[in-house]
Amino acid sequence: MSPRRQPTAAMDRPNPFATLFQEIADIAQATLRQSPEAGLHEVSCEFSGGILTLRGRVPSYHLKQLAEAAVAEVPGVIEVHNRVEVVGTQTVPERNWKGAGALVAVQAG
């Protein structure tokens, strides 16, 4: 039976990338706060290992998509996990109803 290994000093050290990860999250956060869309100003950003995670609440799916698009090009971001919740009166994505009239006309004819 081998003796139990003691934790190494490496396990006690902080993540050497923590400062860099926080800087990337801060850049993404600043990008959202500079947006003319006030609904994006309260979305928060967390970054780790190439993945930027967005959290918060916005009033429309459009703003959720804008948040993701705004931070997708931040240097260091490989992938965006959009965990933003859509709340408010418009929770269903808008649809293009132009074709619906044509469908009704064909069915009625």
C-alpha cells in the first residue's frame, strides 16, 4: 500500500491566469456598457479558458442577441455562453408574417 500523497504547493497557488481572465471579462463588460442599448448595460460577464458567459435579464430576444454579438469579437473570446434571460412583455420572438397572408389567400381560394 502506497502512502497518501500530500497536496503539492501547486494546488495551493492561485490561478496564474485569473488576472488575465478578469481583464477579458472587464473588456466585454465595458463593451456592453458602451452600447447605445441601455438594456445591455446590466448584463454581467464572466470569462474562463476562452469561454465568456453572459448573465442577466433583458426585455427582448433582440437585445439578448445583440449582447452576444457585441462581445463575440473581444480578444481572447473563443465561445460565448449566453445565459441572459428574456423577461418582459415580449417573450416570443417576432415573426415575419408577410407570407401568412399569402397562405390564407391560397387556402381560401
